[in-house]
Amino acid sequence: MKRRTFASLTLFPLLLAACGGGEPGPSNPPDVVPPQEHAEALAAMRRAATFMSEEVAYEGGYVWSYLPDLSRSWGEMEAKRTMLWVQPPGTPSMGHLYLDAYHATGDELYYKAAEAVTLALIEAQHESGGWNYIYDFAGEESLEDWYDTIGKNGWRLEEFQHYYGNATFDDAGTAVASQLLLRMYLEKKDERFREPLYKAIGFVTESQYDGGGWPQRFPLMGKDGKPDYTSLITFNDDVAGENIKFLIMCRLALGESQLLGNIERAMDSFVALQQPAPQPGWGLQFTPEGKPSGARTYEPEALTTHTTANNIQQLLNFYSLTGDEKYIARVPEALDWLEKVALPPELIESFPDRTHPTYIEIGTDEALYVHRRGSNVVNGEYYFDKDPGKPIGHYGQARKLDVPAMRARYEELTAMSPDALTAGSPLAIEGPVELPRYFSLREVKLDDLFAGRTMTTTPVTEEEAQKVVSELDAEGYWPTKITMITNPYMGPGSAAPYLEDTYAMTHVGDRNDTSPYDPTKAPATYPAEEPPTGISVESFIKNMGVLIAHVAPVK
């Protein structure tokens, strides 16, 4: 699944941005003109952006991938042509890319494309201020039909099996959309973007629990009006970390100093929810009483190693922001615990390139593994035990964690003087100040928001840029193998028990399952099939990023 990333570019040593003092004006001066020796790359960028914005976009919105004739399209699941997808690398990611291209070239074509994306997101914005995973321009009836058909029959995608009618923090969709609104408002102070931006800020602050954490969805509601896991305090997909980063950006760029209280409460929630010894880790979700809780049926009540690793990194971030030792007081405990629960040598071969089981049983430190039986969402079910054999394939049951690197970072930070540690902290800067100039070349991190720091990347050579230009086809897109396709909706699957283990480790069940899958790794019951060639938003962002890095003027 595509979660938090846009496109995976290594940062290059152009000075892309610096957070410093001064009133923020438009992020891109109108006289920016890239060197004319890049004319071929600039022409390719224009042609690709024109094709995507005029031919592929629907009312300014995008999903993730398309067949060339646009007859079928996909986000995390199959989408109707009238839909947009909010999760990266969907609609907000495209807006960030267009705005970055504008900053690199000064070409108003890209600003207009970014404007169209932002207006689409404003239409898709929930009245509460956040966003759902998807939006359908054809209206509520069409969206509910999608949930009752395609969504309901995606066996492994339980978050799409029910239409909540609210907004979600999951998968960073709301965070990335909110960041785009912030950037677009700052760019030219267009008043059309101001109210939706402050609605998004209000969504983050109003949904925050007193203890500092956030639910996965808001306003709070569950299936059939009953509370469910979406109301729990959520660390999954770094919900809290994404919200903290957005609030810090708003404090910096808008001078909204009152957000500091929300930020501090959120950081403190990481400390409060770390579990006591001898299991000083974290789970994906927590009850209001601070106990780890299960969520989807393949997410048991347990501690999770990857969440623990992420939260350790965030606590180190908070220490560098504040210099307050409360944030790192129990980091050594957590690191020791991760070392203790690593995969034993006899299982390394079963989980190549992995170091830790995903789930750790509360009270025993023993690994839990999730399995499934059946063939579709009607007759299938998930269960868990301590047998590592035949784990589910669509949700990693083991993770790769670099504990020595985390320990080294802890030691590096604790060896610094307090003044050096927090120098330029965005929590101490009096705003408003400028944000980084580029957001789509890589994820902007908290470190990038410190005063005086710059984002840099490795150079893009002429040869690399020319390769990207040469691969753009005559229509104006980069042909890409679509490696996640779906079965067309055929109605609910059979309720008869399915006793074989055909689908135990596959990404898709029988032909009634609408879950996405790689056709080269299809179940044995499927005919051999090659991935279709089509249009990929992710590939567009990646290739445009290469060209942006190539043509961007040094500042």
C-alpha cells in the first residue's frame, strides 16, 4: 500500500529551502527563469503536466493509476472515473508536485494545475475540516454505491467495507491535503484557500483528545452508530506525528502561536502511552485508559515493534525540539526491549530481510502471527496464534528495524549541549517564517523546519534527465506497468465454507474479492496474466521530480 511517501527521490545539493526569519511572501519570485540549456527538460515537463491536468484529472482530482483509455482506474481499490483519491500518492500529492514545478520554473501553467487540484480538494473537504480517503464528484449516492459494492467486497481492506460519512487521519491523506492548502494560501494569499485551511486546522485541534492523542476518524462514529476502533487513540501510520508536523508548520508560517499548547500535549501523549516495564513499547491504538487495543481483525491487541521504533524516533525529535529530557527518559528501555524481542535466528530465513516480528503478545513478549482462512469477505476470517507458518501476505508479519542506528542517534543527541541541540527549533521561532520550497521531492521532516537548515539532494545528471525525457511517450505520459489491479465487482462471494488454504497468503481471494493484487503474484486459481501498461500518478511524480531537480535554479 502507498502510505506516506510521494516519490522516492534522494535529496540533491541544491539549496531547496531554509526556514528563517522575515515575513513570508510568495514562495516563488515571479522573475525565476530556469537556464535555457534545460529547454528540452522544460518542454517535457510542460507536455506531461498538460496531459495529466487536461486529460487524466477529473474535475482537478486524481486517483493512483489508469488504463491508457481511462476505462478503469485505481486508488487503493478500483475507483469510479468520477472519484478522486486523497491518500498519497493521490490528489494532494499531485498538487504539491505542481506547486514544486512552479517554484522551479516560474511557469504559471503549474500554478494553475496546483490551483485546480486545491479547488478539487476543497470540494472534497468534509464539513468537519478533514478528508475521507476518497471523494466522488457524482455525489453521495454514487459514493455509497461504491462502498456497497467494491468497498464492501474488498476482503483485506476493512477500512473500505463501511461508509462512515466522516473524515480520517489514516494514511496521511488529511495531513498532506492540509499541507497543500497551507502552501497554496501562502503562495499568493488567495482568500479562496484561507477558510478551508483554517477549517483543516480546526479539524486537527477539535479532534484532539485531552490527553494529546487523536482518533483515527472524526467526528467520532462507528458502524451502525456504535463506537469502534476508529475512535481509539491512534499511532498507526504516524497519525500523531503527522498532526504535530502540520501544526508546527502552521505555527511557523501563519504565526499561530496558540497551537503550541496542542503540539505540547500531543508530544506528551507519546510519553504517557509508553507501556510500563517489562514491556516499554507501544501498540497501534490505545483505549482512553491507555491500554493497547486491537483494530481491524488482522490487527490483534498487542504491542507492535514498528510502531515502537517510530515512536522512539519521534521522542528523539521532540527532545531535539525542546531539550526536555522527559521525552528520552525511557528511550533506552524501549531500545533494550526491541533488542530482546527480535526474531530468533531460526526464523530469519522465514522472514528474509526482516529483524522483528510485527506483533508482540502483552504479558509474554512472544510473537503473534496473523493468518486467514476462506476465500472472500463473506466466508473468510482472520485469526492469530504463535505459529509463524503461512502468515498473511498483505500486512507484514515481520519488520526491518535498525535498532543500532536508533541507539546511535540517541547517544548523539544526548551528547550535545542544550544550546546546540535546540538551536533553531521551530517551537522557539517567532513566526511567520517561510516553509521549505519543495514538498514532493521527499517528505518534509521536522528537522527541515529548524531555522537555518536546508534541504539538499544529490545532483541529477544530464544523462539521467535525458533518460526521463526520452521515456515520455507521444501522448504525454510515462508508460508504466500497473502492478496492482483488481477483479471487477461481481457481487458478493459465496458464504459456503472454503476449506483449502489457497488464499492464506495471497493479496486477493477468489474472483469475488475486489482487493488489489499484483497479477504476477496472483493465486494459483487465477489464469496467468501480465500487468497492464498504463498511467501512474506515482511515476509521474517521480519523473517530474527528477526534472525539477535538474532544472531548479540554485538559490
